[in-house]
Amino acid sequence: MGKSRYLTTMKKIVGIAALALLAGGALAIVLPGKRVDYASPQKPAYHESASSSDAAPASIRADRHISLLPFLSAALFKTADQHLARPITVLVAGVPGKGNPAPNLTDTILVVHADPIIGRIVLFSLPRDLLVKPSDATYYTKLNGLYERRGITALRLKAEEITGLEITRYIVIDLAAVREIVDALDGVNIFLEKDLHDPRFPSNGFGYETFELKSGWRYLDGLTASRFIRTRNDPEGDFGRMKRQQMLLEALKQKITGLSIVWDMPTFLKIFESIDAHIETNITTDELFQFFEWGKNISGDPVILAPLDADREKHLFTTGDFWFGEVRASIVKPIEGIENYDAIRGYVETILTK
């Protein structure tokens, strides 16, 4: 292999590695992370009953899929500025994808704040069942349905409204990419400290099935890996699911770095094609390399997981029921009232200034 072709291949691999990190929840999520639960000032519990029967039909998505192929192709022929100079906030959303009962519902919604000045990444997970009203709409929907109804711009703007952060970049990953990448690598090995058991994992027949893995070393194929990071039946809630995503990314990282550039080139091409087909983003090539270079060099304990949830000590959200037309559903709402995000913004600011 000639020198120029070798360098070209290496740059493509770097791009793939950077995308894998971004898709998992931003850059260096494979580094050890810690959970913080800074309690907000004590406030009385708020219980509100509200309903809406003017549910509007789903609108056509205005945001189109943006292929990563031009980004990665450009990276092969130029050297990007690899200095991440200022903080940036990215919306990361995961959807089940085709072949699932609700392919475009965002099961995972993260707001990732990367600050190169202090060398820290904070991941705020948003409750998917949060009741929200889209801009210029007369109906309510759950936050996880906003992308399906109105597209990524609507979800990004609502995430800005909830957190008070300016979000300029987004990445949406289809879980089919996880299945395809794991299968392209002939599976991965994961070590489980405890049994994983979910008797109500969503099935393709709009019902439920049991998903379980015993403790110890387990081999995961693509389908099992996607279920492993998607199941929600965990005592640690979203934090536990984020830890499983971190475990899978670490396993993928070890598999990819162990491949031979010459003999495993078909595998690299399969991974590239899967990423290009199943990821939607507005992140530029230069930013891709800036993220990767910064993320791989930070040390210590820079990744903080900060779930925005209905934990009573935080006094941010409460739960309740809501009528969507004639359908009654469980929802999450701000403890200060529907669409009142003052306490959440204050909590986010507190975490970022600690």
C-alpha cells in the first residue's frame, strides 16, 4: 500500500472513530463518567391536571437527511483545524429505525455540552415522556414524538427552551447502525456485573417480549447489542442505560482498533457505509476532527452524566396522566407547570458552574 493511500485510509478510520464517539453521546463518552445530582432549592410538589383534545395530524418533516459522505470525503483531501477553541452544545437523539413499531420516536434525547476551556463534557438526558407544545401549534405531544412530527429543528429548539442552552449542532442516529456495525465486526464481548432482565421489551408485533442476559462475559450480536443499550428496565434508570451504551462503545472501540488496515478493509467499508446511511447531522468535517482530537486527549474524570428526571430531590419534574384526544397516557411535566422550564434551566446552570 502506497504512503498516500495509507494516509487516506487512516484519515477515514479517524473519521469513523470520531463519529462512533459522537453517536454514543459525544466524543469521549468512553472515558469514565460520574453522575451528579445537585439538588435544586426545596420547592413544594406540584400536581396539575391538564388535557388536550386538539391533537393535530403529524406534519411532514421539513428537515432532510444530511449525508456524511461529503464530510468524510472532504476530510480525505484537507487538513482540518484540530483546535476546539470554545464550548459547544450538541443535541444527540437516537431512534429505533425501520422495522420497529415507532421508527422515528426518539428513545434517547441527550444535550451534550463540551467545554474545552475546563476540559469537561456534561450529558443532560431529557425525559422522553415530557409533555410539550410545539412552536405555533395548538396541540400537545410527548418530547419523543416531536422529531417524528416536526423534524430535528423543532426538537432542537425545544431542547434549547428546556435547558436554556444554545444548541447549534445535532446528530440523530438510527439504531440500525448499531446492529450493522456490531455484525460487521462479528459481534462484541461484554462483561455484566449483574443479570439484566426486562419482561416488557417492545416487540416488532406492537407487543412485549422478555429480554435477558445473565451476568458474566456475554457475546452480543448486532440485534442483542441494540436491545442491550435500548432496554429501560434498570434500577438506575437512564443512568444505567447510559452506562450500558458506554460499555458497548468501549467494546466497539477495542474491536475497531484491533483490525488490520490491509486485511480488514472490507469491514471498514461496511462500517463507513452503515454510518453514512443511518446518521443525520449538521456537524462539519473540521468540527468532527476537533471533537476527536480534543476528546481523545482529555484525562481524569471529565464526563458528567446529569439526568433531567423526576427524582424528588431535584424538584424538577413530576408525573401524571394526560388525555391525547380519547387516549389517556402517562406523561412527565415540569413541577412548576406545563411548559415552565425555569427550575430546569436553573439546575442546568448550577451543574455547568460547579
